[in-house]
Amino acid sequence: MSAHSQILLTSSEGTEFIIDRDIADKSMLLKCMLEDIGEIGQAVPLPNVSGPILTKVIEYCTHHRDDPNFLSANDDVAADIDEWDLEYCKVDQGTLYELILAANYLDIKPLMDLTCKTVANMIKAKSPEEIRKTFNITNDFTPDEEDQDWVDEH
Amino acid sequence: MELQPAHIQALDLPEIMDLIGHYLSKGTLLNCIQVNRSWHDYFVPILWKSFVFSAYSSQPRPPVEAFLKYAHHIRQLEFGGLNSPWYMSIGCKNLDFLKVVGERYVLEDSGEDPLTNLVQENPSLQRLILFDVQPHPEEAFWDAVAGLTEMKSLIVNRTEIPPHSTQAFFRAISTYTPTLCLDRVYFKPIRLGMEEDEKEDEGEEGAQDQAEGVEQQYGSSEETAQTEGGGAQSHEDTASNTNNNDTDNAYDCETETSFFYASEVPPEVTFSRLKTLYMFDLAGTGYDKQPWILEHAPRLEHLSWRGGYDFEFPTESFTSALESGQLSRLESLEVRGSHLKDSEIAQILSRMNRLVKLVAPRTELGPLAMKQLFQHYETVRELNISGCENVRSWMIQMFLCKFVALEVFMADMLSLQDITTDPWACLKLRKLSLDFELGYVDKEEGVVGEESDDDEDENWANVDAGEEGDNETTEVDVEAEVADVGEEEGETTPKEDELTRVDEAIAYLERIVVETAIAEGEKANEQEEALPGVTATAEGVAITTDTTGDVVAVTQLSEDTTAEGEEGETEEAEALFTPEEIAAAMVPAQWDQQQMEADAAAAEAEENPDDLWKNLVPYVYSEERQRVIFERLSQLKYLEELNIKQQTERPYSAAEQLRAGVVQKVLDLSLDNGMGLLAVLSRLREFYFPGPQEMEEREVLWIIEHWGGRLTHMTGELNRRRRVNKRLLKLLSDHHINAAMCMQ
């Protein structure tokens, strides 16, 4: 198969997307699937990924198409996020979580690392109450549990 | 804000929460476990995932009760220094990583070793690091390690293996682990001719005395070379490579007839799973264990070797293992601290099926090895040939033009004159360490000689012709080049008689080259059909000829190669390059010939120091010429680390220049000079540059604008004026770029 052969993907709403094979190969799920069944000319259904999110995912994979460090890009925990990736992740929380789920489903590790790192940056330097407000989480500890000396215990 | 389904799902998946937690500090994790019950359950295991018990840390530790409660969450455990042995018994049973550094306690009453117990209780250990562990682990420990079926990596550093533990040790390092590092592992020898009791007592004595006795015995008796087992090999080498820490002379005259031997490697030991091997400084009786390991590691893919004083790479056994196919999967080789010869490296590379990485700094790597390297030009991703004095500038140019997969390249110096019109193919480079030689200027006056427009046009005819799409190569007028100098105020004009002396030196060299080529070429033709060949000459040069017999490349051979030629050995007349490559190398070959001529002229001029200046490659002041370098670098858009600082004082263009009171002209990093072209290097994290530069605020602001997103380190002299330099450093620091000034 040539690098320029194309793959047809279908989102959860039925929207079709045509992408180059080398871009599709950034997803381990698609890569393995296509290696197993070959290019049969039919669309690959992605029922867990909506059209707008699939568009964003394709955008990410296209940008990193020629990146030789694609798989090892985010191994360094302390490394700052690339400027383009930083802009890419400037989306609302809902979109960010959907990107996490899509990256998880499609098995695109660098995108998983990027989106989770973005969420981690939202948590950093925040107190428990601030974290609750950021993610709209309800505190379900009992009063006794709340009185526990967490710092001393850990 | 309403909770969205995606939000709930994403932060409910354990693998996602685990990944998020991976990026959080302990302090943040402590806050996370207080958010709600779900987050507590997700992040407590991550909070307790790794723990370090350091005897040198003043940080408070959690209470004992907490350890007992959460120890089962600990996956990664590290001990540094003398910690209470209790901490090794807190109930960790799910470790996948264990590191032990330095001293530890052994329970003297019961004789139990808490470390051995810990390993036995954690069969799922995957990575184990032992660094100078005292007292040294005993046989039971190594038996426990041999039972770790999940092992992925074992590092043993500065450890002594007593004779009775040797077999258990070899079982431990060979059975399961695919990655093994042996760094200064010392195998205590056994002295023969002793009673068993005496052997045990001997084992308790200091290693220094033992090893010194080994040296004495091996040096005095060749009969020791006949002993059996793994210790029988290379006894003379072992004698000369004995652990250099030994200083005491403890030779016992009463045991004059007794001798030492090193414990053998058990014959059933094979390293069938070993893929990555690090062998560092295995002096003494460890040295002769190397052949066994190399010959019994059929899956070995990566070898990293580091020598020490008087301790050379086991070339013979390594080449033998390659030849017999025992190392057929090897594709990555690092050899540091070795004086491997060009022919040895060539021999090794010729027997490797595939090469992905070669790190061979400060070896004698040269044309012969380069020829073999070019067989792997499509696969080599990492190449470190820094400090290799036989690597010429034009060779570096060819690496850059040919090696398409290169991601890391470290070499010494590329001369601007050797950057031909051939495009660089190494567009995936992430790390580049290379100095660019532009030429030399007089320290006092700024410039050597003067330049005429005609001379400059002639001098750069090749480059201009290439830029205009003309693919024909033209002969470079060496005489014009020698007379060609930069044009600036205060230049001095070369005297005609001095030019004449240079011409005479060049003509002399040319005669030698041609005459020798004719003589040796005839000899080579008898052996092969008219193929381009390399022939060693008694003058210490290797000459490559094209199909018509014309000289196309002249390379300075190392002394060893020259000596071999003098002894009458005939070099194999094989093609270095294809005819097309030879044609393409015509221009760089001419420069190399110029290097030879300059070397010869410099040697002659050494008697007349005033004439040294004429050996210099003059600095041709031209923004266009420097722009060539910027243009080439701008193609490397994946660069993360760029080091163009001067690596070596040895110039490529002429010899002995630095003694003439001149300095190398450094690349001028200014926006007017083309530095703006480097804006595409948006991934740059580290930048090391030569100096002193003449940067001003606008250059630094440009750096901040285009590189500030990722750049973390810069080293070099931004401006020769201290006050300006200080101001610019502060400007960078304010933008979180760690800049250091390095005075040249």
C-alpha cells in the first residue's frame, strides 16, 4: 500500500472523512485494523467519535504527520507543551474531555498524553476546593473523613 | 456548569486518571485525594506509587501506620544510605522497581539479609538497580534475582562478586533480563594451591591485596594461561588490565608456586533474552568474561561499551562473534574510551547486518570505516564521531547529504568551503553538534591578506555555478585560493616571494601524489579491473582514482595505516564510492587536497614562523557565504538541540594556524546576516553558539519571539561588551530562558 492511499472514516453522526493512510496510521487502532483487513474500500465506522471531534483529531494527526518524534514526544514529564499543541488544546472542557476519550478509543498515545497533561495543568497549584470548582465536583466526604490529617498521614 | 457526559466518562476511566496523575507532583496529589471519595481512591495509589528512603534527607516521613496501610500501593522503592532495615520489611509486595544505593544493614543476629527477603517477596520486580551496595550481596541474593521472571532491566554498579557467588551471579544476570548494565563489576579471583578454609579466609581479605597478587602471578607465570574456564582467556591482557584501584603490593613470597585464576562462567549460562548490554570498565578478572557474554547473546541488539585506563575494546572476540553470526541482530554500537583503529571499526561495521546507531568518539575512525558506514546510510539514526581526527570536513558534508534517517549527529567541524550545492538529506535531525569553519583572521589586524573581485569570483565559481543550476564541476584554482583573502581595512598584501614558496610546496606535493598514484595504480590494476581504488602509499596518503586514473581524492592516512603500507601489506583495492559519488565529491576532494598541501606547507614553514600566515584559509567576508549555513540549518525544522560552539582547536583548513596568532572566524549570529532564517526552528530547546558575538537587543528579542516557547538553555557570549552582555542575559532570564555566558 502506498503512503498516499486514502481511508474513509465515518463519525458517529454518519459524516464521512477521507484521510491519507499515513495520517490514519497515527491511530494504532486504525493502523492495526487496516493491516489486518486491508483496504477494502469501505468506510471505517467510528461510532464513539463525533464529527467535530474527529475533525480535531485529524487536524492533530495531520500537523504531526512528518514528526519523527511522534511516539516519544511526551515521554518527558517536565517538558513544556509545544506552542502549536498549546493552542490546539485551548478548547472548552467538554471538547477537551471528548478529545481524551477519542484519543483513548483510537489509541493515539501522543494525543492522550497531550490532553491529559492539559488537564493536569488545570489541576496544578490548586487547593481541593478550587479543584472542585474547576471540575464541578461535589465533596462527598463525611465530616469525620474531612477532619482527617491528610498531610500527616501521607 | 452542568456536568457533561464526556466529563464524567473521561475522569472515570482509571487509565486516564492514572495518566493525569503521572503529571502531578506529590503536593498536588495530596490536594487531589481531598477532593472527593472517587478522587481519593484514584490518586492514593499514585501518591504512594514511589517512595525514596534516603538516609541523607531531612524531610519527615509518614508515620509507621501509614506505611503499613499503604505499602501495598508502592511500586517503586529506593533506598539510599543506611536506613533502618525495618523499612525493607514494611510489606511491599507489588514492587516493579527497586534501587539500592550504598550501605545497608544486615541483621547480624539472625544472619538474614532484608534486601534478599525484599527481592524474594516481590517476584514481579521488573527493574533492579544496585549501586555500590555494601556489604556486597551474597549468593542467596543472586539466587533470588535469578528467579525474577518479569525482569526488564538489571543494573549492577561497583559490585564485588566473591568466588562462591559467581555462578549464582551469572544465572541472575543471564536468565531473564533483556537489559543488563555491568559497571565496574569485580570478580574476586581464587588462589589455587590453598585449602578450602584458606580460600574462605582469602575471600574475606581486601580485594586490593587479591588483585595485586593476581597481577604479580600473571606477570610471572605463563602457566596460568592454561587454566580452565572463562578465566583462561586473555590472561596476559588481564594481567595488564588489572583493577587500577590496587595500590598495595601484597605479594606473598611464601606462595610463590600458587597462582590465581578467575572464577569460571558456568557453561550452561546463555544470555538468550539479552537485547541491550552496557559493559563499563570491566577491568581485572571481569575483562575476560566479556567474550563469553558476547558469544552467548544471540538476541543482542545494542551494545554500549566503555573502557578505562589500559583497558581496550575486545575487538577480536567481538569481531569473531559477528563473523560467526552470534551477534546477527546487533544494530547499535557505542564504544567510548577506546582507541579503535579505522580498520578495526571498518571490520566491525562490515559484519553488521544493520546499523542504527554508532557512537565512536575519539577513535581513529576514518575513510575505511566511512566506506562501511555508507552501506547503512538509510538506517543510521544516531552518529557520534566527535573527536575523530581522521574524519575530514568533506566527509561530514557527505554524511549530511546522504544519511536520510539521521536524528542525532555529533562531529567536529564542517568547513564552509565544503558545503557544496548538494542538499542535506538529514532533515529529521533533532540534535546537531557541529562547528562551522568559516576561515581565520589575524588577531591583531582582523583580516589576513586582501581580496580582489576576480579572485573571489574564481574562488567561489563552484558554489555559484551550483546555485545557478549548473551541474558541471569546475576545477578549483588552488593557487587563486591561496592568494584569495578577505577584503577589509588594514589588510596586508602577500609578498610575491612568499606566494612562490607556497606554489612550490603545492607543486611538490602534486608530484608526489601523481607519481605514487601511477606506481600503485598499476599494481592495483593487476588485482582488479579498472575500478576506482584506494591505494596506500609510502607517503602516508590514500589516493582514490576515478576510472581514468585521475586522482580524485587524497586522504591523509593514520600512522598505523602508513606503517602497514611500509611493511609491504597491500590495501584492498575496493571502490570507496560509486562513480557518481566520486564525481560529486570532486569539489570537496580538491579541498582535501588543499588541506594536504597546507599541512605540508605548514610543516615546511614551521622553520619560518613568519610564513605561517600563508597557510591560512582566509576569511572571505560575505553575508551570502554565511547565509549558506543559515539556509542549511533552517531546513532542520525538528532540531531540539543545536550546538555550533567550537568543539576542537584543530582547524580543518590548515595546520598550526592557532600558533600564528590568528583566530577562527565564528559564525556571525545577527539578523542582518541571515539568522532570521532560523525562525523555523520552533522546537529548539538548547542552543550553544560560538563567540564572542555582536548581538544586540533586537537579536535577543527575536530569539524570545521565535524560540521563547521552548528554548530553555542558551550558552555563549552574546556580546563582547560585558555590560551589554549582562543586560541581554537578563532579558533572556526574564523570559525564563536559562542563558549562560561562556567566554571563548
